[in-house]
Amino acid sequence: MSKTFQKESCTDFNDFDKKCKTLLQKAGDKGVWIFRGQQSAKWKLETNFERACARFGVVGSKRVKLEYNMIREFQRRLHQYMANEPDSDKYDEWMALMQHHGAPTRLLDFTYSPYVAAYFAFEKADLDSEVAIWAVNTRFLEEQLGNRDRDLAEKYKSYREKRQEAKYFSSIFPVGKGKKRYRLVLAINPFRLNERLAYQRGVFLCTGHITVRFMKNLSDFIGNEKLDEKVIQYTIPTGRNNQNTKEALNHLDLMNINRITLFPGLDGFAQSFSPRIPSLFEHQG
């Protein structure tokens, strides 16, 4: 099995900021980077669907049928909660809505902003731990698809450039026996953005084969490729007495990145209080 990702240790948030800016500058127009923050560097990349299936012992082809039933049930009942629902063949919009409202899907949340990812990494970080910010080069993933399956690559290109969803998603959503299942990981981004996707500059990574883990999809898809500056896990210690966490959240709050801006509404405002303690409330009289 290939080494799935490159590790990069950072001393603090400022060190991550410098390394990330260097990464983006070197990429130029050759790569499109997306980011995901996780509060523990020990966590691998894993979807909510994986965790839900593992919890209830759903394995193998049962996962394919389970996903189909979940999407079908969501499509049948969404009209009870909202009027402007997606077209039936726009699987990316359906899954994005499901993910947005807490249903388990094969999608994994990412963002085009390394700073939004950093906020989610530090927001609920434990004392004396390490957070992780993952960086994935989506252009590299597209190239991998072209090397492995030109027909599917053309369908993905039509989806990405012309928004022809049906051809691509009908290929990776096999229901029934005998249909090919692809082990892959690719970025998807619905044309119609919900509120959180818009404010968080959100995007998703989507697996092709849900009977195996996200990391297995990724490692099999990457194969023996060199991973320098393609899939990176930046790790940052929270620091003594959470000092690095405080400095990171303070810096991000000055950039106006907090729960208020990322989750518009009363819930986001109320939930913003805890992470803003070191940057705001400690200094008020």
C-alpha cells in the first residue's frame, strides 16, 4: 500500500501560515488546494457515513443499499421541510443538503481557505495535543483519474466544467450487481451553494467506493505516486496551557473568522462565545 500522505510539522500557527503561503505560491495555476481542519492529528480522514456504518456493523454491499435508501428517503420527504428542492439527478446538491443538515454521507467537508480550516482545527482542540490541517491538491486527483480511466475522467470533466451531473454520478452510484465500483477520491462542488458552503468557502471530497474506508479509497487511487506537495497533513501543537490555540484563535478572530461569520444566525453567534474567550472576553471589563 502506498504512503497516503506527507506529514509536515509546524511549531505554531504562524509557522503553518508561512508554510501554507509558500505552498500556494509554488502551486500557482498548477494546482488547486483545498483544506480541512481536525482537532486531533491522530484522526485519519473519515466520513460520517463510515462512522455510522461502523457503529451499527453495516459492511460490504449492504452499505451500497443503505446509501441508496437514505438518499431516496431524503428525496421523498424534503418537500415537507423546504420548497426549492434540487432536481432528482443532481446528486451533489442532494448529498450537500444531507451533509449540511447532519445526515451521514460519503462526502468529507473541505474548504478553499486554509484559515477556515485552521479555525475548525483549533476551535475545540484539547489541551496538550496536536491539531491537524489537511491539504489536498485537487488537480493531482484529476490527473490520477485521467491516468486510470479516461472515460470516467471525461464524465468528471463534463460535470466540473459544464455541470453535467447525471453521467458522472450515475457511474459512481452503482445500485445492483455487476456494476463497476471505483476506488477514488475527487472534489465535488454543487452549482447551487447552501448558506454554509458559501460563507465557509466550502467544497467536498467524495469517495467512489463506499464499501471501503475513505483512506483506502485514497491510497488505492494514488497508487505509487510521489506525494510531495499533493496530500499533506500539517500538524500544530496546541502549546503549553493552550497558548498556541489562544494565539491562533485570536489571529483568526482579527481576520473575522469565527462562528458568527461561518455559521450565520443565532446559533453561530451563541456558539462563538467559547472560542472567543482568549481574543475578546478576557479583555473586557
